[in-house]
Amino acid sequence: MAAVLDDLLATLAATPLVSVAALHKRHGHREVLRGVDLELRRGEVVALLGRGGAGKSTLLRCIAGLEGFHDGTLSLQGRPPPQPATWRRTVGWVFQGQHLPPDIGLGWHLMQSAALADRPNAAALAHELLARVGLAELFDALPGGLTAAQRQRAALALALVPGPTALLCDDLTSGDDPEQAGEVGAAARALASDGVALLLATHDLALARHADRIVFLHDGRVLEAGPPAELLARPHTPELKRLLATQRPAPHRRSAWPAAPA
């Protein structure tokens, strides 16, 4: 029995959490995704790098179950996607500028979410979620007093409330603030160490450098993929070379969690 269980666990570990193959998506007559292949494994951070209009957000919306697609396959843990309600508990969504009520502390906002509202240990769970993104000391902080990076990390904590196994993150950083990219990238790495998979759609090279892999999307196609240190140092396609020429990659550095505001 133990050997059978070990085999099952090994199979689960080897099975991608999210897998898309030959995915096509059209908006009217325009083909937005043109045969995209992508895998995301538990505990992995993948940066989906590309300019605006490359198809990054559309791909995330297809994976999240927010949009359908025309051709190809999409699986979660090796199976067809479940019913929408279950699907959206399995795959969480985070986007830039996510609204947080200005007059409610972060912890209280988490406690009012549907998944925590009726639980007697809601406050402890909210504290735990904030700690996972480095905001343990900001339970009572109001969103207006937070930095942009802290607000994005709070949005990550909110997306964790239903217990998803994967987070889809759409343009979390602005691209002109290396410190923000460092803080959000550190939060992503911390969540990955807990077993959460993260797919970061971004045009920000500083954030992409925190990923395990970069997948470069251009005009609805994956043109290159690989570890950041290799891909950014030795790009092969003219499209990626042009993208890199317009940005100066910030050095990859680990970011300590900033202190709580006084």
C-alpha cells in the first residue's frame, strides 16, 4: 500500500498543475492566441513576458475560466477543468490596481471575505495570510497608507483566501520601480516555497527575473522560454532582443520585507 501511495504522490508531483497545448483564441477575426503551449507546476513561478497586445491577459483569462477558447486543450492537474465555481477556487486571479476599501484595515478586509466570514478563527487565518506575503505587522493598516508594492502584496493575500493552488497575476508592477518589483517578486517566491504556483503576466524585466522560467509571448505565440539568467543574457529572436533593448534589466536581488509604517 505504501508503494502505491508513493507512486501516486510521484505521479501528482510530475503532473503539471496547469497545462495548455496548441491553444487558439480569436476576438472576432483577430487571432489573439496562436497555438500556445505552456505548463505550470506546483511551487513554480513562471513569468509570461511580453509587450502589451501580446496575448498575455487573454491567456490568463482562458486559464482562469473567465473566457473560452476555440482550439487546443487546457487541463488542471492532468484533468479537464472542473465546473466554474470549483475552477475559480483552484485558480486565483490578481491584477494591478486591485481595489481595496480605503476605510477598512487589511486584516478586517480579509476576515469579511466569504471564505473567512463565518469562521471562529478568521482573525488568526487573516494574520497567517498577511504573514505569507510579508505584511504580518499591517493587520490594522488602511490601504491609503500603503506603498504600491504593499497594496499588491495585500491583493495576493486576498487571492489566497479560498486556498487556490495556482495564482494568475496580471501586470502586478509598473515596470519603472525596481523596488516594487523586488518586493512583489519576493512575495511570489515565498508563496512558491509553500507550494503555490504563480503565473506572472508582465512586461517588467525586474519582476521577470524573480521567476524560475520566463516564457516570452509575442503576437499570440511563444517565441522563447528558459531560465531568466539564460534567456535575458542570450536572447535568440529579434523580437525579444528588441524588447530587452527598450528596458534596462534591474539586478536580481532578494528583497527584505519593508517595515510597517509608523
